[in-house]
Amino acid sequence: MVDVGAFVGQIFVIVLLVVLAIFVIVVLFRAIRIIPQAYAGVVERLGRYQRTLSPGLNLLVPFIDRVLPLVDMREQVVSFPPQPVITEDNLVVSIDTVVYFQVTDARAATYEINNYLGAVEQLTTTTLRNVVGGLNLEEALTSRDNINGQLRIVLDEATGKWGIRVSRVELKAIDPPTSIQDSMEKQMRAERDRRAAILTAEGSKQSQILEAEGRRQAEILKAEGDKQAQILRAEGESAAIQSVFQAIHDGNPDDKLLAYQYLQTLPKISDSASSKLWIIPSEFTEALKSMSAGFAGRRDDRPAAPADRPAPPAP
């Protein structure tokens, strides 16, 4: 017969071994904790802060150490909803902000502040109202870099004890009231029209200047051309006169030749449409007389024509 007591003892031992194995597995599971990269884990031992776990494999005391939710150590970007802000000239503007921050101390971010993300949002809103409240609308619209710098300095100083470093603060949009936007659009439209008119007038002015400069250059070139033409014409006439004078000088002219040249010039003088007054020097008259005498002498030197034959006698 089967010994029931022994069988029950064996079952008890098996169950005990299984329970012990499960306990060992659980203990090992609770004693080993793997932290991902860019995260940190805060460990509490019996309710008190014990240490901060770094990325990688970490060993814990089972059932004594407790790991709080992991803290993201990467730089985070948070966009906050639009906030109404009153400017120095009592105008309400809506401002959207973006904050870039990073947790540098997981312990401080866990124990120094409750919900550090909400705290950063509230601090950003308060600081934004303080900064923009000291500016009028025009300064607020044109001083974004100044506002961003002031916000970053104030937030970085306030969040330093929380283990948070604020790297950048950006204003996404500054929306003035609708009536102010309409007025600004009208002003911008008028400014654009004014600039367009100025550019048009400036273009017309430059065009007229260029045209006048072109005409001036053309007149200068034309005058230079006329000048050169007159110079060349005068040089040609001078050379012709010199040639004629040299030819006359080499031919030993007398008064008869000069009188002949004067007679050749008279038709050119008569071609002018102006009234004419001819002055004939006495030497010219003497030359004409000599020429006439010369022509008469030639006529006398010719042989006499034969006499007419006598008429035949009448039958």
C-alpha cells in the first residue's frame, strides 16, 4: 500500500520548493532595475531619499528600496496657451509662449517642487505680465528679443532651486485687439502706398536724369563730330590753297593770270542769295586791258582772208 503520509510530505516539499523559487525570482526581479538612457530614478529607502539611479543596470534592496517614477532628463519644449496681458497703455494683448527647459537634478525636481511643469507655466505667465506690463503696445510688438531675454533670466533664477534650467523662452505670437489690428493694417497699407509712390517718383527721376544725360552725351558727341569735320575741312581747304599758291608761285604769274582767276571766282560769288557789292581793283582793269590787247594782237597776226573774186563780166 502507498504510504499516504509520505506522499503528502513529498507534495508539501514540492510546493515549498516552488514557493521558494518564486520568492527568489521575485526578490531578484525587485533587486535589479534597468534605467533607460536620458532618464534618472530616485530611490527611497524606508521612505527617505537614498540615491539617484543612473542609466543602466542598478541593484536595489528588495522590499526596502522603492524607485519613484522616472524623471526625463532631456530638454523639453512646452507650449503654453495664450495668456491675456495688459500693456502699459492699458491695452489687452494675447501672448503665446514657448519654454525650453531641462531637468538637471532629479532629486530637486522630485522633492523641491510638486508638479514642476505646472510651476514653470505659472511662473512664465506671472513673469510675462510683469515684463510686458512695463511696455506700451509698440514696444511690446518690437521688443521680442528683449522680452525673451528678461523672461529667460527670471525663469532660470527661479527654477534653479528646483533642479531645472531654462534655456530659451520664445514669444510665438502677440495679438493686439481687433480694433488695433485694423488700425495697424490701415497704417501699414498707407505706408506701403507711400513707399510705392516714392519709388515711382524716384524711378521717374532717374529715368529723366538718364535721358538728359544721354541727350547731353549725344550733343557733345555731335559737337565733337562737327568740330572735327570743320577742322578737317579747314585743313583740306588750307592744303588746297597752299597747293594753288605754290603752283601759282612756281609758275611766276602775272596780272593776266590773276585777272583770269578773278573771272573764274565771280560766278561762285554770284551764286549767293545775298545782295552783292563787287569791288574791282584798278590792277584788275589794267590786266583786262592787257588781256584785250593780247587777244587783239592774236587776231591781227592771223593771215588775211583771200579777196573776193571779181564778178565775171556780163556777156
